[in-house]
Amino acid sequence: MKLHGYFRSSAAFRVRIALNLKKLDYDTALVNLQAGEQVLAQYRAVNPQGRVPALEIDGRVLVQSLAIIEYLDETIAEPPLLPRDAPGRARVRALANIIACDIHPLNNLAVLNYLKNKLEVDQDKRTEWYRHWVKQGFDAIEPLLAGSTDTGRFCHGDRPGLADICLVPQVFNAQRFDCDLAPYPTICRIFDTCMALDAFERAQPSRQPDAPAPA
């Protein structure tokens, strides 16, 4: 099993968490997004979209983090990453999709580079852009978590799952861009609970082989 990823990619971060929760060993293939390695022919032969992650598993290549995570959950039963009941699965997928489909696509590196290089948007405006979409998403997630009896130690109950796998990398990104997280106590509590677990801690960007050494 081989995971193609980049230390700071939140989508690759999600898959690392899932692999760790499933207690799966894997090799890492580094794809330097800052250097543009994702658009080179060598990597396009792995993933024609030129994005990370891509997971080589069971003689095939899987792309798109949520599809990869659901594949892992469908083929490796324990621990489950989605609830057994249909309403629970719908809730967890909705929480995950607010992040993976609404916040993240607007704030990923390709978009930020387009704003910088093609539209010549300055750093302050790019940061404002980033924080705006994080706030809009977290403004929805916080009451969905705080106002539901389905929320436990984690986003859904007392076991980490798909929603937590998506939430934690997004909080990391929010911290990196100095987003104000004070209005989101439930998000922050769940983040801290997740990061106390080895599966989340080992997956974080600073623990990856391509992470820069601390200054």
C-alpha cells in the first residue's frame, strides 16, 4: 500500500488519519505541491487530476480523499468510520461535506496560487479570502455539533469517524491562517480530543517525512 501525498495537504492528512485508525501500514510517496510535482507526467500517470492524495491499494489506484476513506471503511470493518444507521451516516457525511466540499475547495493551494499568480491578489486579500470561507463553514458546523444530542466526545458519539477525520485538518489550516476560533468551542473541544489520540497525532503535518525541520 502506497500513499501519494504532501505533508500540508489536508486531503492527504484525512487519509493518513483513516489509515492510522484502521491500523494499516503503508509506504509514503512524496509529491511536492509547492514545486509543482503534482502536474508532472510522472505523477499524472498515477492520478490524471494532478491532485493528492492517491492511494495504491489492492492492485488499483484510488483518488479523492472521501472516496478513499469510504473504500477503507467498506473493506476493513474495524473500527467503523461511519455509523451503522442511515440517519447517523447522513449526519456524519453532511458534516464532512461542509468541510470537504464547501470550505476546502475554495481554500486549497491551487486556488490560492491562482489568486496570487493569475489574478495578482495580494497576501492580505488572500488571507481575508481564506478566513471568510473558514468562518462561513465553521459558523454552520458549530451549531450542528453543539445543538445535537448525537454529538459526544467526537463529532458523532464517542468514537472518532469520518466527520472528525475531516474536521481536524481544517482546524490545523485555520490555525495556520490565524483564524479566530474563539466562537467555536465545540469544534475546538473535539479537535483537542482527537489530537490526544495517536492516530491523529501521527498523521499531523509536522510528523511527516517531507515536513520542514523546526526553525
